[in-house]
Amino acid sequence: MKSIFKFFLNLLPRPLLIRLSYLVRPILELFLKGNTYTDPIDGKSFRTFLPYGYVKQRPNILSPSTLSLERHRLLWLYLKNETDFFTAEKKVLHFAPEQCFLKRFRKLKHLAYTTTDLLSPIADVKADICNLPFEDNSYDVILCNHVLEHIPNDTKAMQELHRVMRHGGYGVFQIPQDLRRELTFEDDSITDKTKRAKIFGQYDHVRVYGKDYFDKLRSIGFQVEEVDYTSKLSETEINKYRLAKGEIIPLVYKPKVSSL
């Protein structure tokens, strides 16, 4: 099964994968139903999760029901347990909306919810993250997860995220990060897809972020909190929800304007 998933991940364009996933999900749910692991997003339990990965397959990681990965389930738990995202009125901008969140967030009547992406077939607004068609200081919450590693000019993208976020607003900008690296690595001369996947973790990634990612966000003007939410969870919960222990949630804020 691992080799089959890896083959299709690397063969098919992501928009097509998204469309096909809607067809196979009900079959996977039925086949893998059990009570060992639970997806906190929909509360469904399974005897095992599916493998996932473009280069090295991570076993028991992809939820059969929501198709969520470790980072999605971690973010859901954090937003649900540590923020007012699910209760307070917010104007939300969501980049490259993940399937596991899209319909659920749209159903939340207290949210003014907009999705955007340049290529995603399920986004409301087709837009370049480096040239957004939104006004300054527009959004209370911005979700931009596993997007920036695809963007050649991530500095410009971060500046645009800062521009459209309201003063006092916050965002979560998750990225694949190698915390063993002090500095982010990128090399435009590497064009072969196989080599890019091996070096950057995925064929369409343009860099590997290191610990300096947080400082780069700060240099744009964000206040940054490096949240290890798994430290608040038990080992049993981490395993039950199939989370990556120690994964950092980059929580950013745009400071309020002083009244002085």
C-alpha cells in the first residue's frame, strides 16, 4: 500500500488528487473502521491510518475519513482548545484550503470565511500570495499552512500576509521545518524533480526552512510565538490522534496600533 500511495502522489497533479480523494474516501472509511486511532476533526476511529509521503512514506499517518495529516489534527486541537476561533466572530482568510477543514469552517456561521489560492480547485478567490487583491488590515485570522515552502519569493508573500492582517489579528503559518538546521536552505539551480524531492522533501518545494524561519517572520513585523502544543498533551493522546510530538505551531500576531 505504501508504494501505491507514493506512486500516485508523485504522478498526479495535486488538483486532480484532491478531486479523486472525494471518490475513494468512503471506501477507505469502511475498510479501515476500528477503535485504535481517532481523528479529532470528525471524531471517527479506525484500526489504522494510511501511509503518506512523497519521498519517505510515514506509516499510519493519513486519516481515512478527513484525509488529515499530523499537522492538520494538531492545528484543529489547538484552535479548538486554546483559541476562540470556534466561538467568536472573525473575518478569516485561508490559503490553499485543506479538505479536512474547508466544509467545517464554512459551516461556522460566526466566521466571515474566504479561501484563496492560485491553483486549488476548491478556493473561492484565485490569487497570487505575492500580490493579493485584498485591502490592508482586512482579516482577523489568516491560515497559511504548508504554502510558503512553494513560493520562490517568500519575503514578498510574508509582507502581503502582514499587510492584509488586521492590527491585533493573528495567523498560523505552518511549514515543513527541519529544526536541526539553523539556517534555511534553498538552491534554484536544482531543477530535477527527483533531486528536488530528495533534497527539499517534495518535488514542488523550493526550500527547507530552518530555525531562522521564526526570525524572518519577525523581521517582516510579526510578533511570533513558537507553540509546542503537544507538550500539553499526554503520550496516549499524541498516539491516539497520531500527532508528531514536538511539532511547532508558528503563531504570529500583528501588533495593535498604539493609541498614544
